[in-house]
Amino acid sequence: MIAFVSGTIAALAPDTAVVEVGGVGMALQCTPDTLAKLRLGEAAKLHTSLVVREDSLTLYGFADDDERQVFELLQTASGVGPRLAQAMLAVHTPDALRRAVASNDEKALIAVPGIGKKGAQKLLLELKDRLGAPTGVAATRAPAAQGWRDQLHTALVGLGYAPREADEAVSAVAPEAEAAEGTPQVGQLLKSALQTLNRAR
């Protein structure tokens, strides 16, 4: 098993980071939160989980080992594959998921794209004794009310966009962020911003 990958960030895409290791570029599927912390040309270490299928080998990358462990534990629940597990971690930190399961918080799980009310109820039952207790780490991915602007701008520049383009994209998604209930989710805003940038090119 590949426990982690350490090397230079050779490329960044909306859901992928390519890490150069010994002259080989390894593509890792990552959440927006993890990608936002990476910079082209800089060294990075990502904890990994290898998902083997009949027709593919997919490497998933994580900012820390706790996130990787939760990613693998989530997949022990029926109906949860790597993509859904990654989507859950794109919306919630590992501790936020532990809190949601511990408190039977259906709404927290329904906030994840691809999970409906019945699916959330089923997951709460199956995961109750698997994720463990919250560790006290910040329980949500959501930044402070205006912090999403800085996080989104940093993520876009990290993906290779010019600061001016990033500024325009942040302004373009501001109405969506302000209309969101509660604190805006940077992962969703990043997707919207990338769509805006692609249309502009």
C-alpha cells in the first residue's frame, strides 16, 4: 500500500494534484480544501489511499492521516464508494462528520451532494460505532463569513490563474456566496468560479 506521496507539485486541476516523485508524475484525487493548500512548484507531502478496481488504480490524496483514515472508514458503510466518501470530506472535516454521526445530524449529511434523507439515516446507523468520538478539532470546513474570499482566491491562484482572473472569479460568485444559508462552502464556490473562468476563456 502507498501510505503517502512526497515530492514537488507538478500540476493542479479542479480535483487533482500531480506530484512528481523520482521523475514520475503521480496523479492524486483531492478535495478542494486539500488542493487549496498546495502550490505549483513547491514540495508537498500527501497521505494517500489506493482504490483498486478491475479497470483502474486511483490514488486519493489527503492533507493529513486523520482525513485518510476517515475516508477509508466511510467506505465501510454500504453504498459509500470513494467518490462519495471524498464528497463528504469536501463538505465536512473528519471531526464534523464524527459530530454529525454522534448527534444523529441528518442535515449535515444531506448537505453532501449525492446523499438524500433516507441515505443519511442509513449512514448514521452504519457509521455510529465506526468513526469514533470527535477530537475537538475545528468541526467545519466553512471559513469565517468573509474568509471564503481569501480561501477561494488562494485556491484559484494555486491552480495557475492570474491574480486578476482570480479577483474577477471571486466577484462573479459573490452573489452565490451571499445567498447561501450559513457560511459559504469554499469547495462549491470553487466549482462555480472555475465554470465562470472557463466561460471567459
